[in-house]
Amino acid sequence: MIASLLLLLAFGGADRAAPCLRPARAGTQVQGDVRICPGRYRVPDPLERGVIVVAASGTRIDLSGVVLESGDSLPSRFVGIGIASRNLDGVVITGGIIRGYRVGIRLDGGRGHRVTGINLSGSRRLPIRSTQTRPDTADRLELSRSEVFQSYGSGLELVGVTAAVVSGITAKGAQNGISLLETRESYIADNDVGGNSGWGIQLWRASRNVIVRNLADHTVRCAPPSLDCGGAGILLREKSDSNAVGDNDLTASSTGLRLGADGPGARTSRANLIYRNDATGAAGAGFAVRSGWNALLLDNRADSGAYGFLLERAASTTLRGNTVVGARMAAVLAVNGSDNRIESNVLLESPAGILLDAPDPHGPPSRGYRLDDNVISRTERGIVLRETTGSRIRGNVLDGVGDAIVVDGAGHGTEVTGNVFLKASGWFIDAPDLAAGGNYWATADASAASARVRGRITVLPWRPASAAGY
């Protein structure tokens, strides 16, 4: 009995003081439960095999108290991978610091991985030539060719992975934080990937992922709109479908969130939900959707950027319940798009509240918009339609604007009804020819409303604003 107890105590003590591993060269293979001995390790990986290479599914690596670095001094020339796995399942990596490699951790294939509590800051970063006053086109990022943008580096790279969990990691001070490439059904939450020069989190052919509560702020490259180099707090493109992106901090970035990108053979990203993100202070657009389809942008904030929301060639996209205050050019700009809904947003203090246009004669037509139930105030122009057909303006409140609604000849058939016109220093409606009966006017009668519109505008039946509760 005593011998058994001593044997049990001996094994218990051995477990508490389990042997640890000291990686001395690249290509060190590990499996099972692995603890790296606390300390600082300088191990180059010029062949990019991985300093630590996971050799079996279910491997757990504890890096607590560990600093693993390449020893390279120029961020633009960082090479190597800190930890790598290929076609394995259930790899778990926790704790420690990995820096100075092209990629801190790269998990290629497999499912059920967990990466938590690791500092992956200081991966590869290409130099930036642009300044605030002199942008340089050489800084433009490649958005569509994977062989190019993978060379940019990343703190964490998941390639062809399913059902991973990534939480509590830090990946700052580099070009890219977290990269999801052909990755599905993964949960990326509560990470700090701000302060990079390319993308905080990027998705490429990545679908049904959940991206929530991450810090992806101050992701700055060039200073759009004078030159847009493709930088963004969060980037989704090339058939990245049905992702949920919510409650992320995207503030003070070149672009807060970018959905979609044009390029040879580029494929549309569909049915993404973008909700409750804050992209205040963007140099360009808080949220930019390019060639996206059926996206829902719900309850986001995008104050003090050049644009709150920029839709380019977007289709069947909905902006609902968002807030934009102090956009420098327009709260919402949509060009060459179709069948989009812009509804129940609060748009304040900008040159234009909603501006629809089709400036590219070779692009898709601008048509089929539904502009419903928005509150637009303290803007020079409330709603502007140019070269836009088959649209509806209904239930909006326009107060303290210059010209409330401006429509050119292409918008002759625009439905304008149920809107509330409260205060305008210019025209309530400025259009060559428009039927605008059934609206609510802050005027004494229909005759007074007719005096506040320019063009062949029908205001009957006229209704007082008080009938709408104003």
C-alpha cells in the first residue's frame, strides 16, 4: 500500500514537472501534449518548413513564457513560419510570443483547431512609400491573386481549415493580422489585430465564419479617397459567403470594412451579415461594398469618414439602422448598383445624405433602389438621384437640409410618397418632372408647398406635417 502511494506521488510529481522542449532548429517535429520550455529562442527558418512542425492530430502546444523569433532585422524581408501544421485535426496552440517570421502560425487543412492567448505581432511588413500629402501607387495591395497577397505575411494564417476557434490573440505592428483563406465555419473572436498596414482580418474564399468583438482599428495604408491602396480593418472577397461580422472596432482605418473586389475572374461574395461594427474616422469609406450581392449591413456606425457607406456595383444589398454623422463627402454613396435598399438609417451633417449615381457608362445601370424611412438632417442635399431609374423614396424625414430631394430627368418615374419635408433652405424637391403626391409638408397648404419645389412637380394630395406627428 505504501509502495503504491509512493509510486503515485512520484508520477504526480513527474506530471507537475513534465519535461519541456527547447527548439534549436527549424523543422522540429512535435506531437501529443508539448510544453516549450520558457525562454527566448532565436531560430531562423529560411526554407519556411516551420520552426515547430506539428506531426499528429490532437497535438497541444503550450508556449507560456516563450518568445520564438527569427532573428531577422528587416520586416520586409522576414521569412519563415513559427509553427506549422498540414492536414491534421484538433491542433491546440496557447500562450507565448512568436515574431519576426513571414507567418507566425500557419495551419493548413484540418478541422477543430484552437489558437488562443498568443502574441503574433511583428510578422512581415512591406514598406510604405505614401505620405499624407504624396500618395504612391506602389503601395496598392493585390486583392485577387492569392499567390501575391500570401507573400505579404500574416500573424496567423488558416488555409483550408474548418471549424477553428481563434481568440485572445494579438497580431499588431505588421502588415496583416489574421488571414482566413478557404476557411469555413470558424469562430474568430476577441482578438487585437489593430495597428497594421494592410488588413486586420482578411477573408478569401472563406464562408460561414463568425468574426466578432475584434479590435481591427488604425489599419492604415494610403489615405483614400485621393488614393485607395486596398487597406482595411476587415476585408472579405472572392466568394466569401454567409459570414457574420459583428461588434468589431474598425475605427481610424483607411477603410473600416471592405466587402468584395474587382479583378480578372473575381467572384462575387454573397449573403454576408455586417452588424454593429464601428468604423468611425475612416480616411475613405467606413464600409465599402464592391460588386457584393445580398449583403445586410445592420446597425453599424460610420462617423467622420469621407463616406459612411460606399456601394460600387452592389446588388440586392441592404443598409438598415446605421448611423453616419459628419461624413466629409456623403453619408451614403451608391454607384452603378441595382435593387439595393437603404432604409431606417440616421444620416446627419454631411454634404449629401444619400447620393445615387451611374458615373461609369460601361458599368451596370443604377436602378431599383428603395430609400425608405431614413432620417436625414443638416445636410446640403438630402437625397440625390442621378441617372437612376425605377426607384422609390418613401417615408423619409428631411429636416434642416439645403435641397431635400434632387432628381434628374432619368428619375422621372421615381415614386416619392410618404416623406416628411420639415425645413429646407433651398428646394423641397428639385426635378424636371415628378409626381410627389401623398407626402407631408411643413407648409400652410398645398399652394405653399408648390412654391417650395422646382420643376413640374405635383404635390397633390397634400398633407400637413402635423398629420405625420411633426
